[in-house]
Amino acid sequence: MFAPYRRLLAQPGVPHLLVTGLLVKLGTPVLSLALLLAAVDRLGSYATAGLVLTGHALALALCAPLGGRIADRYGPRPALTGYLAAHALAYALLLLAPPALMIGAAILLGATTPPAGSVIRGAWPRLVPAASLPAAYAVDNAVNELTFIAGPLLVPVLTLVVPAHGVVTAAGAAVLLGTALLLASSVVRQAAPTPPGRLRLAGPLTHRRTVVLLAIAAFGTFTFGCLRIATVASATAFGSASSAGVLMGLLSAGALLGTLGYGARAWPVTGGRLLVLLSLAEAAVLLGGGWAPGFVTLAVLITFVGLVTGPRDAVVPALLADHTPARYRTEVFAWLNTFMWAGYGLGTAVAGRLTGPHDTGATAFGVAAAAAVAGAILAAAAGRIASPLPAPAAVPAEGPSRESDQ
């Protein structure tokens, strides 16, 4: 079972890239909570502190594709160097600026976030053989899940030692250090920029199969946003609103196990068909969650949701690396982040609107299931995106993708 991961870790540069990814990705969940606490301390208002977080998140989501475009056009090393300097200045402004400028500083911080995560995901096809790509993207997604489990737990521990703005500083240090380590990696040093004139204004969004995969990812995070609301409503109905945190922890644990299980074996079905099967399984479990008779049953079902969504979230990047033209390889993963954040935001908004104060969460579970079915239909309708995993054409970095622009 662990043979694919042993082969992956034996590849030169892989451990360095994984450590780099851990540092970069850990900064996001730590910063999200720490920034809220620091803003409340300085501004004395949860409403204004919420605007600080909203400004940071929107700027990050909207500006991420630009960072990916710059990395593809000029090469990841110049792009990361510029972003590293700008991000360090943005952190200094955030920590030193008067309270009246905190929202603007948070927006600048989000806008200057280095495209390190996108560079890492785009680097896997250049770093490892095609046969190791499923394991590589599985580990990449597992690191992401792990940071979102550990990150929020680290914040209260760190606040015992330093104030909230000190935790913000620690989060920034992790991102800056991770970006600096990424700059030192051989896969970044050797990456060539895209030849002039080959990038289109809309970038990878001109490629039909790529847009379909991004939409599938958005449907996936839409269901996650609905689950945020559904678990709180269900836990409240079962007598303990705080137990919603346990449910979300089980979701993350299930996703971590499912992701590692996906990367540990060769699958007999194509990536597109696997997306359909996983999305349908997710929809069925979500429907069951809406009718769960008790907390234990719901906890088991939520864990199963994680077991199927983890592999799905690893399949999508693998297919993107295969189908997206190589000249957009970094930018497409920046767009992936934007689509996923947009789906999550819409999911929480829709489920929150449909869930009343005395709701059991059944409505939110139903909406989440409908979104999962929509993702399955989209994957099935786009049958031409299916290709065996691993895909041999994902190996070359500068060569053309086996899928041409449409």
C-alpha cells in the first residue's frame, strides 16, 4: 500500500517540496483565525474585524490568478522573488499601521500573497514521473488537509505564549520562509518562462475541459460550505452546538485518510469516471446525513463524506495537470483556488439563507447533495475529459499538453 509513497519520496527534490508546501499552507489557516483575534483586539468590534478578514480573503482569491499568470509568463523564480518582497512589506504594514488602516493593510496582504501553492502544484509534473503523479497530488492534498486540522489548533496554543498579533507574525514567518525555501528548490530554479506571445488574456479559462474541472471543484467546495452550516444546525438540534467542531474534524480526518488511500493504489477507472462515482457517493451520504437519527450516526456519515471528498480533491488537480496546456500550468492552479473559495462562499451563503434558527440541518444537507449530483452530472457530460490516471502526457513541462486549446 505504501510503495507509491516510498517511490515518490525517493525522487530528488520531493521531500524539500513537501516541507515547503507544509510551511506555506500552514500559514493560511493559522493566519485566518489569528488575524480575526488580532483585529478584534485592535478594533474592538467583531463587525469591523469581519471586514478585515473579508477584505483579505477576497483580495487573495481575486488576485491569485494574476500571480499564477506572472509565474508562467516570467518564470516562477522572478515572480516569487517579487511577491516575497511585497508580502513582507504588507505584513509590516499590517502589524504597524494604525487601526484605521487595518482593513486596507489586510487587503494588500491578500493581494500580495505569493503564488507558492500554485507553483508547487504546477511543479509536480516536472519533478516526478507520470506514474507517481497520483501519489504526488494525493500527498499534496493530504498536506492541505493536515494544515487545516492543525492550524486552528495551533492558534490557541500560541496565544498562551504570545499575543494575537504575535501569532499573525508567526503565520507570516511560515509563509515567507516557505516561499524562500521554494525559491531555493531545483524545480523552481530550472523552470523556464513561457515564450512571449503564447498566453491569452483569459488564460486557461479559454480551455473548455479546464473550465469544466474548475467548475467541478467549485461544486465540491459548495458542498463543503453547506456542510459548515448543516453541521452547526444538526449539532444544535442534537443538543450541543460546540460539537459541530467534532463533526468538521471527522470530515477532515476522513478526507485525509481517503486522499492517502487514493494515492496508494492504481485505479481501474479513468479519472473522469472516478469523479462521477465519488460525487454520486458523496451525494448519497449527504442525503443520509439529513435524516440521521442521532449524533453518532451523523458523525459516521460525515466521516464517510470525507473519505470520498478527499480522493475527489486529489483527482481534480491531477486531471488539471494533464489536460491544461503546459503554458498555463501555474495559473490554472491559482484559478483552482479562486473557484474553490468562490464555491465555498456561495455554499455557506445559500445554506445559511435556507437554514432557520430551529432547523435540523436537513435543508443544508439536501442542498449539498444537490450540488454533489450537479458535479457528477458535469463530470459525466464532459466524458472527454476522462483519461487514465496517471496520464503520460503530464510529464513534460515546456512541451505542449496532449489537449489543445479549444
